[in-house]
Amino acid sequence: MTFSNPQPLTLAAKILEPDTLATFRRPPYTLRGWKILDRWALNSHWKLKAMEQNDLIALYNRVLDQQTLETKILTDALGHSDGLADHEILASNHVNTEL
């Protein structure tokens, strides 16, 4: 059985409005932010949609904060991760990855 990684924002596109996604496709959001959105779309789709509908600015800020945190942790771990996956590195650093 072959598994493939979906294109970034594929899962988020099923939950979020096109205008919202367009904002996330521009800087300062990066591939890391897109992965966060897809993870939240998979694990907490109802929370993600509610946040988009009720407090879009808070959603933009939340993704940016999470993107900054995860990028820092993963960058600091380069060369010291012993082959761990990103989610394992984040968990070992006690980073909350859920929305």
C-alpha cells in the first residue's frame, strides 16, 4: 500500500473559506503554518471552523504564533533529533500541537 502526503492546505481547504485560505497562502505564513492548519483541520475541524466564523483575527494570530513556536523548536533540533519525526520532536519539547 502506498501513502502519499497531500498537497499543503488540502485538508484545510475542506473546512475554511477560500478568502481565509488566500490569506494563509501569503507571507508571513509558510509551509509550517500550512501543515499546522491541515493538522487542525484533521484533528479539530469543528474548532477551526468556529474560530474562522467567530474570530478570524484570532485564528490568523494563533496560526502565526504556533508557526513561530514550531519553527523555532524544529530549527533548534536540527542535527540533534536522531532521526525523529517533527511531531516527535515537538512532543518531546512539550509543544501543544492541537488547536
